[in-house]
Amino acid sequence: MIKKVVDLAEHLTPIALVGAGGIGKTSIALTVLHHDRIRRRFGEDRRFIRCDKFPPSLLHFLRQLSQAIGAGVQNPENLIPLWPFLSSKDMLIVLDNAESILDPRRINAEEIYAVIEELSQLRNVCLCITSRISTVPPDCKWLDVPKLSMEAACDTFYRIYQHGERSDLIKIILEQLDFHALSITLLATVAHQNKWDTDRLVSEWGERRTDMLQTDHKSLATAIELSLSSLMFQELDFDVRDLLGVIAFFPQGVYGKGADGLFPTIAGRKHIFDRFCVLSLTYRSDGFIMMLAPIRDHFSPRDPMLAPLLRLTKEHYFTRLSVDVKPGRPGFEEARWITSEDANVEHLLDVFTTIDATSDGVWDACAGFMEHIYWHKPRLVVLGPKIEALPDDHPFKLKCLYHLSRLFWRSGNQEERKRLVTHALQLSRERGDDHQLTQILMELSDVYLEMCLYGEGKRRVKEALAISERLGDAAKQAECWIILTQLLYYDDQLDAAEEAAFRAIDLLPEQGEQFLASHIHYVLGGIYRSKGDKEKAIHHLEVALGIAYSFNWRDTLSLTHSSLLLLLMGQGRFDDAEAHAIPALRNAVESNDMNLVGHVIGVWNTFSHVCHLSEKPEAPESAKNPSITSSKHRLSCLSLLLNQTGA
């Protein structure tokens, strides 16, 4: 950043350094002002004007400018009396904290802006503005001042703090401060003045966080509150701090596209968010309206239970999480919103399961959250220990355990999944709810399927089948037959598996269970492939593919494309096989399931290896196919796709 500003200043390019309070704008401007190259370029004709040290009027600004450049004009009414001095030589003029005079809501703001714009157009003057607001002359090269790098943050901290060796613990704190320059300077100053060693500093930070960032002369709170003194902020006609508190509460800030649902009672919310960005209180990143960590800590509600707007936001999220998420059912596609806001929702639940742990609504939302990410962004959650710590008679422990176990399934940890499902089964038997018991038994039988314990799996699923028959639940019976089909198939009982599959198909309704229908046809494809009937296998896989494409089920699409790829490759139909390669990987990546991505990459490697063999001169004629592209090209496509999708 310093080099860029120096380069611009040497060429007399007007510059605007824009950013949040304490981000380091003034430090950059001063460093540039005294830089060796700038000293050589401008000599003594380098001027620094603190715009927050005089009343925000044109008269006072012109008086300060006259004094700074040595014009000696006492009360200039415009720039005309200053022209002889401004045009006589090249000079650098820094207007620091220019937001105090550029605030467009102030009286005579247009007059001041016009004069500064005129200054920015002078060919022999380099005007450098530092400002928290983005209303700067258009001729200025606008530079958003970034956070410090880790190296620069450490250098800043240890230049002041001299009571300990460099430590990784300090690096963690600097990262938690978002590499915010003023916060780092204040932290180092406080620690140095109190002669704290590293352990004491870490302890104080853990207890007090940003409350400790204040000295006799400066404080983080003062720097942040200065932004709120802007008339642009003060003219907003509702409790803006409450809204800032909601943005600050969430680690990702607020998702811009979701703002209408989060804040339906706030009129002109998009304009208000724009205003926050103009004031450098927030910034935009990947569609989110975010805050630097120290600013977040300043505005974040100390007691979320007493923050009215945050409580409304919580209820909005809880309502969205109450939707039953199941492929083929209404609301499934809409539930993909969780993929962008999962970190915010998880933080919300983590806080409220701590401070409002007796609320059933919190734990119901917790279960809904895990169901949403199971289908759309499978990963483990921080809520696991809290769920397990619930008393066994808690009304939502069983439901939460069940959904937590499924996340361990998607992460590939079958042992942990088995432990959780076994606990859930115990609770289910104690409660005597046959519907819940059926679901848990099916889940446990699927655990045994994944662990290759087919006999135990069949025993559990047959118990579930008997209960669902007694209840007259055809859909649950169909699910049981599907699980039994897989257990029989992987246990090499192919005829029995085929019979079970068609029992499942007969029980499935025509509408509402398309996901199960797609799955059973996928399994039948595997059964017929094992039986050597590849045409039937391809038929059922194509049926599964057709259903899955109707609903855009990425997991099923990826697995089915992979199976067709291998089947067609085995028949030597390389062109047909290759048509399934890219869709297999693309759907795997879009499913956010890295285990599935790994599986598909393995299929790709097998495909490329066989194609490579078919290209060798010594390969049998039956294995050769001159129309296929090279395996090297295929692997290049694989690498390119992985890079594009970030897998």
C-alpha cells in the first residue's frame, strides 16, 4: 500500500485513502509524507492538515489551507487569492480526517466539496485525502485501506511491546483483532505500559477483549464512536445501533439478499446499508455486509436476550429452519439458503443454546439446522457436545441426536454415528413412540450396512419393517425394503435383493417419494451389474438419473453418472462413458460432499487408466478405440474442473 501511494504521489495523482476508523489511513499518509522518495520529490512543500481540528466551514478550511501553504492570506473567500502560491511549485497536501468537512449533510458541505474537488484537479498539486466516508472527489484515485498482514501486524505490535518473546498466542490475538491497526497499537501500548508478560496479556484479553483497548490518550471506542457523529448517521430515524448490533452479532455479518426477510419492519434498509458502507462502519464481501472484528465487538449486544431486533432476527431464522427438508417435497430447493448462511445460523444457535437453554424452540431449531446442512452442506457442527449434555428426558434430545448422527455419517465417521444412534435407540424404546422407533431402527440398520455388518443390519431393519406394517405406514415399509435390498445386495444375495427392490417399488406412491424411487433404481442398477445383465443395469441407472434430474439431486446424480461411466467403460463404449465424466464430478462438487468428490475422482482415475491402456500400441484391438480423446486430456479436464469449483 505504501509503495502504491508513493508512486501515485510522485506522479501528482490525487489520492483518497478510505476506510474504517483506526484502520491505518493516517499512518499511511504520514509514512508517505516523510518517505525518502517524497522528500526528494517535494522537498519542504509537503503539507499536512487535520480537518477535524477546525470548524467544518469553507471559511475555516480556506484559512487552514492558506496557513499550511504559507500564502499569508488571512480570510480568503475562495481559492483565487491562493492561486499564486498553489501554482508556483509542485506540492503534496494531505487532508487528514476529511470526513469532518466532507460530510454531505453539513451546512455548506457543497461549497467545501467544490473547493476540494478543484484542488484535486490542479496539475502541480498532489492532494491526498484520508476519510471514513467515500464522498470524495471523483478525480481521486480511491484506495480502500486494507487490514494489516500478519507480518505487519506482528511488527506493529512488537515495535511497542517489549516484555516478551514473539509468541503464537499473540498471533492468535492479532488475528482475532482482524489485523486492525489501531487495535493492535492500543493492545501493545496497554501491555507495555503495564509490563505484562505474554501469559498475563493472553489472560487479560480472554477476560476483557476489546474493552481493554484504551489508554490515557486514545481508545478504540472513541475512534468508532467518531463515525457515529456524522450527520449522515444521526439523521436516520430509528435505533440504528440496534441494526448495527445485529450485523455485529453474526460472524458473517448480514447476507445482503436476505435483508428483506431479516428486517421487514425497517423501511429503506438497502439505503441504510449503503450508508453504513459510505461511513466505513461496514464493508461488503461475497454478498455479505460485514464489520471488522473490533468494530463487531464494540457493537455486538452484551445481552442478546435484551436486543429486540436480534430476537426478531432469531425468530426469522427459527421459522426458516422449521421447514421439513426432504428431497422431492415442497421447500427442499428453497432450503439451499443454508449453504450461504450456515455459519451465522450455527453461531446464533451456539449462543442461544447457552443463554436460553430451557427453550424447546431453540433445540427444535438446532435439529432443523442439522437437517438443512445434512442435505445441502454436510459437515460437523459445534453443537454436538451441548446436545449430548442434554438430560435424556429432554423432549428434543432424541431428535437432535438423530440428526447429529447423520452428520457423522456424511463425514465418514461410522463409529461415532453408531454410538449416537444406539443412544437414540435406547431413548426411543423408553419413550414408546413406534414412529420414532421405526426411524431410529432404520438408521441403525444403515449404520450396520456401512460397517459391513449385514446380519445385524438385516435384524434391525426387519424389526423396523414389522413395526411399520403394524402401523400401516406404506412409505416407511418401502424405506425398510430399500435398506434391506442394499443389505442383501452387499451380502451377495442378489436374487433376494432383486425381489426386495421390487417389493419397495410396489409400495412407493407415485408422488412424494421420488427420491426413494430414484435410489431404489440406482441400487437395482448395481444388482444387475453384479448379475452380469448390463443392459438392465444401464436401464435402471438411466431411470434413476431421469428422476434425479427432475429435482436436481446432486448426490444421486453424481453417483449415478459415475456408475454409468464405469458400466459403459466396461463395454468399451468410451465416447458414451465420457459423457458422464464431467457431470459426475461437477455434481459431486456442487453437493459440497468432499467424500463424494473423492469417490468420483477415483472413478475418473480408473477411467483414464483404462483409456490410457487402450491407447497403447500393444493393447488388444478390442480395447482400442481411435475416437476417444487422450487420457492426458481427460486428467487436464479433471484438474481444470477441480480448480474452477474450488474442490
